[in-house]
Amino acid sequence: MMREDPQLRDIKHLLDFWHLIKGINHDLRKISKLACCSNIKHWRRQIVNHAYYVHSKFGKSRQRGLMYWMGIKKCMHSRLRPSNSHIIKRDSVEYQELKAVIMKPTFLAGFLRASPKKNTSPNENFNSIINMYAPKSKASSRRWYGERIKLATMHFNHLALLNLLNLREEKGSCSVDVIGRESKAVKR
């Protein structure tokens, strides 16, 4: 429907890289719990960091970044610390499991559609502030909800302005109980 609208036809749908890495990280954590894949636990964090490195370095040239991710081209960052105790042999089951995760076709396709710009975390922060002021679990009138959205918008804009002026500071953490669950928050 959007592609048919002449005003919206030129909009490109790009993905937030964090959402791509979230899936890879989840899969790596899952296979690292297998008895035959114990070394992956050691490498998981470095694999995720490497993905972020490749995305930030080659974000605008995604095809080139994908070549570095797949190992077709060698990266120019400093070498990883060698670890004789966590070597993954090429012909092992562990290697095959790892390769299946990091070369997953959906991840590789998503890598090419990842936004070269910053992540969508500001949007997600705004949505979390809206949920704080107007929780989805509470039924409300349209007017009440509109007023709560205005409050959330003012709060978000105030925090953004403090960030721009370098006046925002953290004053410690607090614990907030929300019906049946506990939330850790930072006072600002």
C-alpha cells in the first residue's frame, strides 16, 4: 500500500542494527549452553563487538561491510588476544553451529538493509517514557491518554534539552515497584 502512494514511494525501509544483533546474540547464547559448544561462550561477546565494529566502520558501504563480516576481506582492527584454551576447530560441530548462526541468511539480508545512521534508541526511549506515563495495561479515555502523551513529550524534550546542554546528570539509582514486577531506574 505504501509503495503505491506516490508521496511515500521513495521511502526506504531500513532496520535498526541492534535488532539484528539481538537475534544473533540470543542464538549464540543458546548454542553456547550445548555441551559440544562450550567455547562459544568465550567468543560470544567478541563476535557481537565485531559485528558492531563492522557496521560502524562500513555502515554506508553495507556490501563491503558484509564482505568483512563473512571473512572475504580481512579486518584492519587490532588482532584479538590469542587464547589456546578456547580454539574452535574448523571441522568441529561447534564450528558448524557457530557458522550456522553468524551466516544465517536472514541476518545477512538484514545486514544489507541495516540503517547506516544511528540506532533507533531515541524512538525507543520516547516510547518507554510514553509507557511510563500512559501504560498500555490501563484503560483510559481519549482525553486522559492525550494529556498523558503531552506530559511524556514534555518529559522527553526536557531530557533531550538537558543532554544538548550537557546538564543531565545521574544522581543514583532507585527501585520502583510496579504491580508484580520490580524495575530498576536511574534518578535524573
